[in-house]
Amino acid sequence: MCFFFTILFCGPRAGIFIWWLIDPSRWSAAFDTWIWPALGFVFLPWTTLMFVAVAPLGHVVGYDWLWLGLAFFGDLVTFTSGGWTNRQRLGYA
């Protein structure tokens, strides 16, 4: 429950950092190298969090793809909503 509120109020990057501090073995099981979580931290934080949640052994099967797709959609919405909400300030609306 505390982890959920951390993600909610601080964002996915804080959730990644705190989860990695609490349970580094799960991150080691989900990823073979440090480069993928580092890139996920920068570019796709929601997808990285969801991958660790649904694929503790690095295997994605069945409905796990649905959850990863929703997380990826959340990342896309996060990146694209900034331009949409600032369109008035830029003079496009």
C-alpha cells in the first residue's frame, strides 16, 4: 500500500528507485544486465515498473502482455500530454 502511494505522489521514477532499494533481487531476476532498467528509468518508467511486476523471472506470457501494453500506453500519454496541455501557451488554441 505504501508503495502505491509513493508511485502516485512521487511518480514512477521514485517508485523504481524505492522498489530497487527494497527488493534488488527481484530486479536482478527480471533483468540480466543493468542497462535495460537504466534505460527504462529514463525513457519508459511505467513500462519498467510493470515489467518487474509481471515478469519476475524475465518471462512474459499471457495477460502479462496486456499489462505491459497498458503501461507503455501510460508512458506515451505521459510524454505526449505535455504538448497538448501547453498548446494555449504556445498560441495554437
